[in-house]
Amino acid sequence: MENSTHFKVFRLAAYGDIGQMKYFYFAVVTVLYFAIILANALLIGVICIERSLHEPMYLFLCALFVNQLYGSTGLFPALMFYLLSDTHDISLLYCYLQIYVLYTYAITEFSNLSVMSYDRYICICYTLQYNNIMTPKIVLGLILLSWLYSFFLNAIVISLSFLRLRFCGNVLDRVYCDNYSLVKLACSNTMLNNIWGLVVTVLYISCTICPTIYSYVRILQICLKSSKETKQKAFNTCTPHIASLLNFSFGWLFVVLQGRYETADFPPILRTILFVYFLICPPIFNPLIYGVRMVKIRQACNKVLGLNPET
């Protein structure tokens, strides 16, 4: 504690000195951000406008797209600003705000995907009872629970760090703030932070990953005993969800591994891409895969855009 300081500003060292390349990176990031906004906003609008899409599966998708806009907005405006800025300092308060937004996005994303797997499980395994089980109140409750669960857990994580920690340094080798990097800079006792981090991990696994695995095990069991048509239906509705789940899981795994293991030997640009993967690829990938793979969404998009609705 004797060498600790109450730093109020941190430096994001991952930006480094990129010279004139900053304008190229800024252009790429800007195009990506606007593509994410347009793609997700289009599908949110289509689902809200088209009454035929007011079904549980599409409402859960709408919540997923809203969360992706929320998470992307937590990263991209700051990323665009720091790419053009000559200084890469970030205040402690804004650093914690960014951590809160990005962490709530991540856990909400997993929670939404878990709820979607439960929806597919009920649809395939309890087809006749589906409408009685997935009522509008249940759908709304599951969506709200996904958000509230994430906001509550992360509020405690941020409070424990913000109120307790004093730091020995203020340099983060990142393009955005993350809680693990801040805790590593702390001189004060971090045992409580580590314990709560373990609790959050256990809750997160038990409430999201375990239900998802259970849902797909049951779906697989039903499909093995069912007709070819039932298997085809399950394949068509589950494939986009599994692809989204794997895409986001790999992105989050990259972040976890970079935080726990030394990656200094990796090229800086590769480390940065892997670190922002979960914030860039899913918000672009999900609207494309659901818009292309799901016929009703594709037809509704064509209708809203004034194209041939049959294509």
C-alpha cells in the first residue's frame, strides 16, 4: 500500500504510435460501426413493425440485436476518438463506466443466447404446449431477467473495484478498459474482488452455459427419435443460434486468455483484433446469419425495403 496512488487518469498503451495509419484504422472502424448500426437497427425495426414476427423467437432476437447496439456503442465512439487523438488518456470514472457497459453487454449476450436455447428446447420438445408455456408475460420476463441479472452482477463487480482499489500504476496495454487489467495494477488487497469474481463466474456458468447445454442435449435426444421433417425443422431453427453462440463464445474466450496468459509475442494488431472480436464480429455476423437463414425475417426485410417479398 505504501507505493499506491489514487490515480484518476489511465493511459491506454495499446494505441501506441501508429502515425498516419490512424486515418485508415479510423475509416475502417467508422464503416464497421455504421454497418452494425444499420444492420441491427433494420432488423429491430422489421421485428417491431411486422406483426407476423411478434413471436417469442423473434422477440428474443430483437433483444439480442438491441444488446449488440448497446455493446458496440460502449466501444466504437471511444475507439474512434482515441484513434485520432494524440493522447490516449482515460479518466478513472469513464474507465469504470466503459467496463460496466462492456461487461453487462457480454453477460447479457450470453443470457439472451441461453434464453433462446430454452425457447428452441420448448418449441421442439413440447411443440403442442409451446404457446401455453411461452406466453407474452414469460417472454417479457425472460428478456428483462437477462438484462437485470447482468446489470446487478456487474454493479457489484464495479463497486468493489471503484470503492476499494488503489493502484501502483496507470498504464493499461489495451484499447479499452477491462476490470481484470485494473485489478492487476492494484496495490490494495484484491481478495474480495477475486472471491466475487469467482462467484460471478459460477453464477454465470450455472445460469447460462448449463441451461444451454441441457437444452441442446434434450433437443438432440428428441431429434434422434423423430421424423426427418422434425429433424429438418430443428436444424433450420437451431443452426443460426448455435453459430451465434460459438462465434460469441470464441470471441469472449480470446479476451479471457489474453488476460490470463502472456501474449506479448503476438503482433500488436492481432492482439487488438482478438481483444475486440466479441464486440465487432457478433453484431455484424448475427444480423447477416438471421437475415439470410430465417425465411420470415428475410421476407419481412424485403417487404419493408420495398423489394420482392418472395425472394
